Amino acid sequence: MRPPRLIFITGKGGTGKSTLAAALATALSRRYRTTLADLDRRQSAARILGAKLDAAAPVRVSETLDVTALSPRAELEAFIQRIVPLKLISRRMLKSRTFGYVTAALPGLEAFLMLERLRALAGQAALDDAYVVIDAPATGTALELLSVARGVKGIAPFGTLNNLAREVESFLGDPNRFGVVLTLTPEELALREAVEAAAALADAGIATVAALVNAVPAALFEVGELAAASGLAEHATMAARRVEAGAGAARARQQLERGGLRVIELPMLFAPSLAAHEVSELARTLEAELIAE
């Protein structure tokens, strides 16, 4: 089964979210035209792929992969310019103190318009038989973003915003158009956050495509070997940590699968920094495990 047209990647900070977003975009681009849209203000995923972004236009990384940056403020400005096409007036509105009061009173407006932009990107991707990967904020902020449409419906019970909110909710609930990929490492805090996020997404009617367990170490020592190394001080400690990390990955898989999630393990990469070679290695695993013909 093909993944949804727009894949929204989130996870606890430090789990390699941006790296895996870059790797998944790379994997998809080997079969389809793909856009990696970076919501991370640091543009981490874009930098990993060697793309220097500005607000003007997407950057082409390869023949089938583009990278772009999305900004909530830019989406708000674009929305105002669509409904007030006279540039002189729309610019004055955006700079006016009164408009500042309105946006302060509707703190979810910029986030909501970002969701509407994602809906448009997914629609265009479906027309082009293409895909969009979103390097989203960390879990808590991402869940807040995905809940904004419901809040807008409450604030605007009728009219343009209400209609848009209904369309956005329908988009988020359509597993063919939208899905979330959760990233974690085989550690208790990251696992707990991923499990809680998956439950919150299920309650909201949003599909979780997969949980990516990142930095899973290869098993190097058996129990007997570990016992034999017990007198080697620091070496024994390092070996024990390696074994425990592997056991943590096994526990993570068991708990995630018990919650009905598809689990994909990605190897721990030993490199001073992650660059094109490492991203390509991760992309091969994702292509084999997540992207079907």
C-alpha cells in the first residue's frame, strides 16, 4: 500500500526527526517526484541535504527532489493577499495595529493557515503523482498544530473560516492524503512520548503511518561474552550499555506493535556528522520497508 501523499514527521527532540525526514524524502524521490517542506525554523532537514533556503522559491536538490521552507507568518500574509488582492491595501492591513489585535485574538490563525497550505500541497501532489514530506515541529507543538482546525470551527461557527476548517479536518482524517510518522530512539522517555502521541492522533482520527525507531545498535555481545568481559572495567560497562540499548529497542518494538503501530528500525550510524552518505543509507531501509510499488 502506498503511503499518503503528505507525510508529517514528528517526534521527541533528539530522536533524529530531521535526519529521518531528509532520508524519507530521499527514498520517495527515487521513485516519485518529492518535495521536502521544512517547518523547522533551523531548517535542519534542508541543511542535511545541502539546500540553502530562502523565502523566495524551492531549491532543487536532485532531478526529483525539491526542498522548501514554510513559515506560518508567510502563509498568513499570502491568505490576506488572496482575499484582498489590492497589494497596497493588503500590505497596510498586515502592518496595521488593528490587524495585530485580530491575530493576537486568534492565536491559532497562522497555524490553521499552515494546515490549509499543507492540504493544498497534498492535493497538488495527488494530481502530479508526487509526494510531500514535512519536517514538522517536535511532538507537543505538532499535536497542537494538528488540533487547530477544531478550535477554528469553534471560533468561526459559519463563513469562510468554518468551511476551510471542515475541509482541513477532512484532509487530516483521510489516510490517503495525510499521515503522521513518529520518530523515537530506544529510550524510555522517547518511547513513552511516541506511544502517547499515537494515542492522541488516534483519538483525533489521524492515521499514524509508522513509528521509526532510530539509532538501533547491532547486537555485538551474547550473555556469555558479556559475563566473560566482566573484569575489564570500562570495556565491560560499554558492552553492557550496548546490550541494554538492544534490549531497549526490542521493548520499544513490542510496546509499539501492541499499540497497533507499524515499526521500522533504523541502524545506529557511527559518523562524526550526518551527511549525504548516511542519509542515503537510511533512505535504503525506508525505501525497502515503507514505500511499496
